[in-house]
Amino acid sequence: MPTDLRDLAGLDRLIHEPARLVLTAILSVVESADFLYLQRETGLTKGNLSSHLAKLEEARYITIEKTYRGRVPLTLVRLTDAGAAAYKAYRTRFKKFLEQT
Amino acid sequence: MVDIKRIEKRTVQYFYEDGLNEIALGLIFLLLGGYFFAQAAIPEGSPLNAMLSVLFVFVIISSGFLVSRFIRYFKRRITYPRTGYVAFKKKKPNPKRRAAVVITSGLIGASLAALYTLSPALKALFPALNGLLFAVAIFFIANKVGLVRFHVLAAASAAIGVVVTTSGVGDIKGVSLYYGLFGAAMVVSGLAALIVYLRRSPRPEAGDTEGPDAH
């Protein structure tokens, strides 16, 4: 298999999905973001966003914390070290693939 | 295709989207303008003037504290309920960077002091120097976050400083005028950004801001 195709085949599919890629890209530059912000930025419905977050959480790429700010409930999402490493590796690999094609 | 760089940049811009940072800094600049005006108005050598000089450190320290409190207070009430909460990464303390900042600031301060000692007439250039220094700082931030209005503010800072100097208002009065005018410019820019933000971002209905209970 040519190197460029091997690079493409080796991409992390969990991150490669567009909605999850947007989510990890956002979370890679912040400490944490809440559900409302992620929903607004991705344009996903509540259900869809929850489903994507659940997949990322299952892979231990993110942590989800339910908390309160005053009396207002707050769902905080954070990229874990594993998630940050996976996103970095994805970026590097995808960039390499684009440069080769 | 997903434009990753654009998404990352947009996320960083979110901190400035509501204009609250400019409003807070603009108000501090107006306060400093008032402070320098008082210093220029009160006769040199009087006890009140000496007291004002001592107060300067307090004004600077309390300004930093007030800015962060102001931003946090209004973001909690205006921004987070509308468009969500984001905690930005805090930069890890970098001793080399900190030392570079201290040395650069020291060198700029020492150069200005030396120039002033050699030629007191250079004091008249203080408004322009202030304007240019802030223009450079704002230009760096503008380039980093990619917001056009920050480039405009950088240009405004330089222009106000130079115009105030060339108009011959004087040193301390000129500095107070620079801070007053540039502070007003920042408040206006921030208010304009805030109005646009409020129009674009109505408050979501109650219960529409949280993820399903599945989490």
C-alpha cells in the first residue's frame, strides 16, 4: 500500500468524523467548555451532540462533569491527555497525507 | 472539509466576541486619564500632588484587579447564559519569558528615564510614546486572535498619541488626553461589539442550555 494511503487508513476514525473533529478541535484550545457552547459552535442538536460526546467519553478522549454555577446546572467537557495526544497525532497524520497528495 | 485552524482561531476569538474586555480596559484607561489630569492640574510640589504620586502604584494594582472582576462579573451575567461557558488554558509560568518581559520593560523604562534626563524637552513626546507602545502591544494581540477591530484600535492608539503630541497640549496633560481619548475609543469599540453580540445571540429558553440527563 502506498505511504499516503497507509497514512489515510491509519487516521483515528473516532476523531475523523466531522462533528467529533470539530468538538476535539475546540476542546484542544481550551481548558473546558460547556454543553451550550459546544452545541452553538457545532450546530448539532442536543441528542446528536450527546451521542458524539458519549463516543468520545467512551474512548476516554474527554471527561464530562455535571456541576452547578450558582443554581444553574453546567455540563463541562474537557479533553483528556489521551484525547489531546490522539488529536495531535490525527492532525499530524492528516497534514502529512494532504502534503503527499 | 473541516477547517481545523479556523475552528481553533474562532474558539480563541470567543473570549473577545462580547467586547467586555475592551470596555473594562477602556474604563481603566479613562480612570488613568483622570489620574494624570489631576496630577497635571494640582501644582507640583504640593502635598496633594505627592500623595497622588504615591497613589499611582495603588491605582495600577487595583486596576488589574478591577478589570478581571469586571470581566468575570459581566461574562457570568451576559455571555455564559447566551452562548456558553469556556475556560481558557492558563499559560504555564515560563521563567525565561518572564525574565525577558522584565528585562525589556526595564530597558524601555531606563532608556526613557535617560532620555528625559538628557533632554527634558523629550517629555513632550510622552503621549506619542504611550500611543506607540500600546499600538505595538494591541497589534500583537490583533495578529494572534485575528480580529480586525483590534488592528483598528492599534492604529487609533498610535494616531491619538501622535496627534496629541503634535498639538502641543503638554506632557502630563497630553498623556492624560491620550488615555482619555484612547479609553473612550476602546469603550466605544467594546460597546459596538457588545451590541452586535447581543443582537446575534439571544438568551436561550430555560432548560435549553443543558445536555440530556444521559450524561
